Amino acid sequence: MDLAGIAKSSALQPLAALFDLVLPPRCAGCGVIVDGDGRFCGGCWQGLDFLGSPQCESCGTPFAYDRGTGVRCGACEAAPPPWGRARAALAYQGAARTALLRFKLADRQHLAAMMVPHMARAGAGLLGPAVLLVPVPLHRWRLWRRGFNQSALLARGLARAGLGVLHVDALVRVRPTLPSVGLNPSERAANVKGAFVVPRPERIVGRNVVLVDDVLTSGATASACASSLLQAGAATVDVLTWARVVRDRV
């Protein structure tokens, strides 16, 4: 956690005003000074592409027009994903992308508190007090280098809001995988094949699971995780992320 985030913790609340003076809150997108931690400036806010209906029932791809209830996109009709529904708060572009990169690569852990309410909105139909929240795991070496799992922080925030029960270790990444940037869809699928296992299936048998991650790109990681959870006995698996890649509204 950076100094601004530490200053906002309850234990150090009296120091918050001092830290705001020395290290004023900055826009999560462009870095200009704003009036509170984890906020976007007006310009970045106007550029955010919030996702919601109308969208594909399965993968959440936004539709250009309302096609009715329960309609799936052509890709999901041709090759249905293993999960039930995938939802994301924002399109992975502009300030939403920058905020996410700062969150997980620049140790801006306090941004999770800003992301969680937007994810809760996007996942309103998936979440609930009895739902099992399972973050996509990092391999132990990557976790050691980064120091935290960004997906686990997001899942913890949802659990603290009463929107599910956190189960950090429901999935384990048993081997390292290559960064997915630059890989085509088949290479992404091969990259994560067999990478995830459920060490204690009895803890998820019959449970409704929401898989939590930071971004949905090709869906290869989410598919591998969902398949492992379903094979281990989960009743349903849905997917919830902060952002998703959107190429064109179909």
C-alpha cells in the first residue's frame, strides 16, 4: 500500500489531513489532483465506457441495440464458454485501463476500494451473501514478486460489502504461465491449460461461485478456472471483472 493509502486507514485517520496536504489525492486515470482518493477527474470520468445491458447473456459483450432477454452473441453461440455469465464494470480502455495498470503494477492497492462499487453494480445479478467469491490465483513466484494478488483484493472488497463469501484458496495456479499479451486465442488457451487446480473440492461442491479477476480479454484464463471449478463440483460459475476488452458492439 502506498503512503496515501496508509493515511486513509482507520488507525491513522488523524494523519489523513496532513497526508492530503503533502500527497494530495490524484485522479486514478491521469494523475491530476482531485478531491478524494480513488476518484477520476471530470475529463477521465466522461471518457469511461460503463458496461451493462444490452449485452450478451454469456460473455457480456455489449450489443449495439437491445436484442431481447437471454440472447447470446455469435461467438458464444458457436462455442459456449464453460461459465454461466461474465460481467465487467467498464471497457478496458482509457482511464479504466490506466487505473487498472496502476493498481496492479504500481502498487496502488487503495484503488481497489474505488473499483469494488462499480463491480458490484455490474455484477448485481451474480452476487449475493451465499455466493462463493473465488479470485483468479497468481503463481507463487509472481505473487512473491508483486507482493499481492489484485484479484484477491477485489474479491475481498466484495466480501466486505456482504456480496459473497471469500475463498482465496479455492483455486491454485500450479504452474507459471506466460504473459498473455501478444498471444493469439489458441496460444492463450494452451498457455493456461492445466494451470489451475482445486485443492479441496469438498469446500465448493454444490456452491454457486463467482470468479473474480481484474480484466477479461480472450476469456482463456476465466475458461480454464471455470472448468476446474465445475469439474470439482461447483454448481455454477460466473465471472466478474473490473474491465473487459471491447472491440466492437455487435
